[in-house]
Amino acid sequence: MKASYKKYILNFKRPSGTSRGVLTQKETWFIILEEDGKLGIGECGILRGLSIDDRTDYEDKLKWICENIHLGEETLLNELAEFPSIQFGLETAFLSVKSTSPFVLFPSLFTQGKDTIGINGLVWMGEEQFMKEQIQEKLAQGFNCIKLKIGAIDFEKELALLSFIRQHFVPETIEIRVDANGAFTPKEAPEKLQRLSDYTLHSIEQPIKQGQFAEMEKLCKESPIPIALDEELIGVFNMQDKKELLKKINPQYIILKPSLVGGIHGSEEWISIAEELGIGWWITSALESNIGLNAIAQWTYTKANPMPQGLGTGALYTNNFDSPLAVKQGRLHYLPENEWDIKELF
């Protein structure tokens, strides 16, 4: 087996805002395997400034993996405990090279085009008018679950946007999720959560920054809105630590981004612990290209979780790869008749 890697820069169609700043580009890396004339490809979806493996030796690790591919999948994955995005890329590259098609990693009714995955419509942070336009666009596209990034503009304006949705759509028609990306301080969070609860929200992701365990535990206990942990899961590597974290904080939900929490294997561990503790969960992509999104979506389908998943990021870039993935009426489809085009990688 031969292995190589390649860096690729994804360009956003328009600047996309989060509480950590505005994104115009997204760096990603690919592991490419070749064996017996077959190709395998996996995406290492690093998020600079957020991923635990945002380290100076990131490319060195990719190089080492490719030079030592003969050691086999299990040994290499054990070497990558502190590099979750490379774990995900390597896992999916091996699935890809072993599959009858490099892009069908988990054959199912989804990959046959016979079933779909419900997803949320993502509304990015920005000026009030821009966010309002996005909301109207998502509603027109048939989404019945909308997720708003909050915490970057004036809080009163964010409440006005939620009010705008609720004036037109009752909770039974449109589910609203919000993602604060840790924007609130522990002191202000209780009051802000109370005010947000007027709009009958499904949940809020990461209201305060990760690592404030006692404060987050208190919020999860007292919040009028269910809380979902997201960034809190980053950098927690072994089963015991995962279990202790969820037992201590006891959130209502956790959100799994395979590129950030140890690939598919690491995500499966989180799911098993969450289910054991009665904690809900859903799966979200982390701004990967369509190659990574495809792998996450196919795996997600096998989990049979009826909640809307966070898999609607494929249309964000000007230079994404043509693929069978398509979003229609608030659902992610796989259209087998549509071909992949990854020639820009070679």
C-alpha cells in the first residue's frame, strides 16, 4: 500500500461569522491511499484555533503516517490519539480503499438514493439584515429545524431575530437551535438563557467556554433551555475521562464532530456513554469538504437517529468537490447518478 497526503484550501462563498471570528478560508488535508490499483481517500478536517491537533507538528505527523502506512490501521490509529482530525482522515481512507467504490464507505438505502437524512438549516452570524435574509432563505428551502449562531452581534438584535421566526412559525412547525460557541460569561449566562427561553428553543450549544466544569454543571441543572455540549468534548481522549465528564456535567445533549473528537471510533465511544447516561446526541460536520461530509453523512445514517443532524455545510465553498450530496426540502440526499469530481486534488 502507498500513502500520500495533500493540503487543500477551501474558499467560502461569503465570509462566515462565528463568535471566534469571521472565516473566509478553511484549510483541510487529505490522506490518499493506493492498493492493488484501488484508490482510497480520507479528509483530515482540522479547524485552526479550535482543533486540539492545531499544532506545529501537524504536517510532520501526516508525513510520518504516510511513511509508516505498512504498520496497519490499528497501530497507526493508536499513534494518533492526540490528532483526532488525522484519525478521522485515516479511518475513512482505509474504509475508502477497502470499499468497492472509494466514495461509498457505508452502503445503505441512503447511498442507494432511497432514503434521506433530516438536517438543520444553518444561519451564520452577521449583521441583523444578513441573518434575517438567511432565516427567510432557510424557511423557503423547506427546513423545519433552524440553527442560529449567536453571541457576535447585539443580544437584543439576536432576540429580535428569534422573535421574527416565532411570529411566523410555532415550535411545532419550526424547531430552533442556537449555538453560542462559548460566547456568554458564567455570570451573564443564567439571565440570557432565561430570556432566550421565551422563544421555545430546542437547545443551546456551549453557552459558556469549555473547561468551566462546575459552572457548566450548574447551568445544565438550572437552565430553562436544554444545553448541548460541543467544544467541551474536544481533547478528552479516553473512555474513563469521557464518562467522568458527562457524569459530572450531565448535559441534556452532546454534539459529535468526528474530526474534533477522535474520528468515527471516538464518536462511537461518546455515543455509547451518552446513551448509557440517558443523554441525547446528534452528529455535525465541522466545515469539511464534500469528501469528509460524505463520510460523516454515510456513518450518521447507520446510527438511525431521527433528530435533525448538522450536515448542511456542503454548499459553503466556491471550490468544493462535485458530489452526489444534495440538500432538498431540509434533508440531505445522496444522488448516485451524480458523479464525483476530485481532479483538483491530483
